[in-house]
Amino acid sequence: EVQLVESGGGLVQPGGSLTLSCAASTFTFSTYWMTWVRQAPGRGLEYVANIKQDGSEKQYLDSVKGRFTISRDNAKNSLYLQMNSLRAEDTAVYYCAKDPNHFDENVWGQGTTVTVSS
Amino acid sequence: DVVMTQSPLSLPVTLGQPASISCRSSQSLENSDGNTYLHWFQQRPGQSPRRLIYGVSYRDSGVPDRFSGSGSGTDFTLKISRVEAEDVGVYYCMQGRHWPNTFGQGTKVEIK
């Protein structure tokens, strides 16, 4: 079964940093665009960033540009999201997913919770 | 950003009856590659989102055929032919034609 498992969430103070990881298994990770999508408490879904198969193209939501960095290590079948200068409005469940905008099998992780609060 | 507007936002349905959700985009989602980048997701309570439909009308693997998608341009619809108890949750449309990709507000489907 195709799996994505996120980790790295937690409680962080405003202005702090956190790095999320997503481990992929049983699919050829290196051949797919990957994405991070977040969901604030009681709210809808929001695309945060995505990254091309070889890491050569990255796109970011305007509100995280310059603060968040998406990256991947295909040798380790892993996706990352480095988050700096965190704000209260970044509080959300962060999901790792095979980019759902592509016409192939779609997979989502279980999510990891980030809480930004003093 | 492209605004995705869903209606209704709440949809009480009787088991076995049909349900329909509308999604309108503020810009056309048709691409020069011939594809239309409109997708539908289901999020059951306490679960991660799951894509049901991609490219307007293509069902993802394992999705029951009671789910169907239709539409073109800026106007799209998700239909459930006969609602079952397991269909309770929030449904989102999403556009991937214009960055940033954006989701609708969500439609909460519940059983009457």
C-alpha cells in the first residue's frame, strides 16, 4: 500500500522554526510532484507549496514565500518543509501529498499538527 | 487568486437520495493541453482528504460509481446518485489551472 507519513509537528513560539518531514513508501517517489497542503483548525484546505520531481521547480503560497522552503531527497524518498518566522496564522494540520493536480494516483499522509503560540 | 465558490455549504440528505454540489471558479480552468484542472475531494470526519474526481469527471481508483463529476469552463458539479452513510463529510473542489491552486470553502454533507 502506498504510504506517506509526516512527522516534525509540534508547539513553537511565534518567530520560531520547525521542519516537517514526509517519508514515502511503496511508490517511485522520484517520479512525482509532491505538495504540502494545510488546514487551520475548523477551516478549509490551503495549498502551501509544491516541488517538481527533481527539485528544480518550486511554488509557494504568497503568505509563506520567503519563510518556508520545500525540498526533497529522492534517495531517501523524503519530502521536507522548513518553516521559519512562524506566525499564529500558520497554526494548522500540515498534509504531505502526491500533488493532487496530476492525473495519476493520489495519496495523502495522515497529517502533522503545527501550533504557533506563546 | 482564483476564487472557488461552492454551494450549498451545508447539505442534509436522506439516505438513498441523490445529492449535488456546485462549484464555480472566478476564471476558466481549461488549459491549452486539453485538460481542465478541476478536482473534487472528500474529507470524512477525523480523516485526511481523499481525492474522488480529477480532471472534472475522472473517478479515482476505488471510488464508488455513485460519485460523478461534470462541468466545463467555470461551472462544475459533483453528484452522488444515492447517498450512503459513509458519504458523510466535507467535500471540496480544487482548481489547479492557476497558481496558487485553490480550494472551495467546503460543503458539509450530513444525513437527515
